[in-house]
Amino acid sequence: MSAGSHISVLLNEAVDALNVRPEGVYVDGTFGRGGHSRAILAKLGPQGRLIALDRDLAAVMAAQEIQDSRFKLVHSGFSAIKDQLEALGVAHVDGVLLDIGISSPQIDEAERGFSFRFDGPLDMRMDQSRGQTAAEFVAHASEEQLREVIKDYGEERFAKQIARAIVTARADGAVIATTGQLAKIVAGAVFKTEPGQDPATRTFQALRIFINQELEELSLTLPQCVDVLAPGGRLAVISFHSLEDRIVKRFIRSQQDRDTAPSRFAIRASDLPPPRVVAVGKAIRPSAAEIKANPRSRSAVLRVAERTAAA
């Protein structure tokens, strides 16, 4: 799969937000098909360095197209960023970019099982070398587990009805092994959707997030990013739905909020610990032109924070 098959969202905005220095060391925590990585490399000088991470084996294969001594790809989820950098002998970096979205090739390849638009194996794993598939979870999860996952990660108001429909189909002897089979069951349980939205949209999103533990991975990663950033280093995070963006927004706020003491305590501002990061500007969203060229970018949000010298 070539890099041209995937359009990197907020490409220029994200790379500009890193404020790349020619001799700096940077991490692309989600290589994908390398759009952001190539743009960062273009800004680096001979002494610069870029380390990319990705848990998708297809992305690892795609990274082999980049023949550049300044570039290193590691097959790993970004929640292991500290360990991976330590293994490479890197103590601090000047910028970390996380693009939390699923890539177009992952959506468009039926065998990955991410999309209800193509009938394929119900897999949904980012890293197909490990972990349970969506089919395995759907086959064994209780009605309560299914309802909670679909409601919490998909924000689906018909989660109860969908969970019951899945359990009923299993009781009738159905083996839900493909995306098409699941989509059909969900469609029969959803009575109303948003205009232009497929009934299976939220359920598929929920299962993908759960199977890959995406929110937990993000929550584990953000503190590590702050730890590995050098003073003045930038963290740039692109998220694609409200659950992710809420985690990023709250994390940045928690790291820069100095007034954390209860109001009943008389503590001077100078006695409070200085913030570890400060937000850089406001949230950035795709332009109308980008959304027109790439409709999948419409929900993207970029948030940026800069590391301070505080311990």
C-alpha cells in the first residue's frame, strides 16, 4: 500500500505545530502511511532524527519505503513510547506527534474488518499479530458487556437493543464472523439514525475502540509524552471523536493548571508547582477546503502543548 492511498489529516498544521528544529529529535507515534513522517523529515537537517512507532504490521511494511538514515520505525503501540525511546538510547525528544485516527487503508481493506461497507472477517485489530478479534469478543461477551461497550465507546442510544439482538442471533445458532453479518443484525435493532449515517456506524466504532483499547492507550501515553519532552518541546495530538478529544483536552488542562489546592487552604500562587506544559493556541480544525478534498477529516481536532522547564 503506497503512501498516496492515505491522505494525512491536518498535515501542515500538525507539522508546523511541532516547531521542528533541523537538529532536533522527534517522534511520530502513529506512522500510518508516513505522511506526517515524510513532512517532518523534510524539515530536519542532516543531524536531525525521527523515530516512528506503529502497531499495525501493514504500516511497518509501508515504512520500509523510507530509506533515510535519520529515520527509525519501531513496531510498537505508542503507549510504550518511554520504553522504546530508552531502548534506543534517547532520553529526551523535541516533539511528539500523535494522530489517533484510523487510516484510510485500514478502513478500505475488507480483510481488516474495520468497515461495514465491505464484507470481510470481523477482525478490527490494529495489530493483527496479537489480541482477540472483534468476532471473538462478539461471540463470547455477555449481553451486559456488549451493551456497555456499545454505549460507552460508541455513544449509541440503541445499545441495549443492539446487544440483545446480537445475543438473540447467537442463541438462534448464528455465527457472527463477518462485518456484513454484524451490520445486518445492528441495522435490525436501530430504529433511527442521524441523516446520512449508517445504522452500524457507532457500533463498529465502539468495537474498534474496545478491541484496540484506544482510550486506555491514549491515557497511558500522554503522561509519558510529557516525561520524554525536553523543555520547549511540543506535543501535538490529532483526535477524531469527542471521547479522544476530551481525554487530550483534560490532560493538557490538568498539566498546566496551577490552582489545584482546595480553596480553604491559604497557599500563595508562588508556592504551587509550576505547570509542566502550557497549551499552545486554540484547538485547530480542518479548513473547508480540506474537508471538501478529504471528507474523512471533518471530525479532526488538533491540540498542541509545549513542555516547560518544570520537573
